[in-house]
Amino acid sequence: QVQLVESGGGLVQAGGSLRLSCAASRRTFGNYAVGWFRQAPGKERDIVAAISRNGARTYYPDSVRGRFTISRDDVKNTAYLQMNSLPPEDTAVYYCAARFQYNADLMLSTTKEYDTWGQGTQVTVSS
């Protein structure tokens, strides 16, 4: 089972940017579909980005489309989430998730579809 470690969270002013990283423990990270989720206090954990195993397909919900970009570097066994134009409403704990996939083009967009999670990294956007 791959292990995931997120980093890059922190405090940023509204309108600013952050890049989150998700480092995987295995060189076979390229065989995994990856997603980024976030959870604010008292709210459900929601998808903010997903990428297929081959990186050819990505998904973003309307709330972040055009501001967030997911990418992956399978040589470094790392996935990234670039977040721009951050408003205070983006404040949450951000989680990286992965699941082994035989289908290279498949994206997974719900929490139930992923079986491996990182510990999360806090992102706080001040107004």
C-alpha cells in the first residue's frame, strides 16, 4: 500500500497562491489515480481536483475550476495542487488521495473511490 504525505499548506492572504505537494512512498505511484480533497470545519470532505493515472485527464468542480491545477510527476512520485486567487472560503484541511488503477484514463471524483489518504495539510486564507 502506498503512503502519502502532503506538504505546502500554510497561511496566505486572500488573492494569493499556494502549491501543495503529495509525496508517495512507492515508485509505482504512476499506477495510481490521484485526487485532492478539502474539508472545512463542520463540512463534508469534497473533491477539488482529480487526475488520471496517465495524467491525460483532469477534473475540477466549478468552485475551483480556472484557479486550481492538479499535476503529477511520476519520476518524483509526487502530485501537486497549484492554487491561485485564493479567497477565505478556500480555508480547509487539504488531503491527497490515491487508488491503484488498471485503467490509465480513469478519474475518481468521490471519497469512496479512494482507498489511500494522506494526513492532510492546513490551508488558511486570511481576508
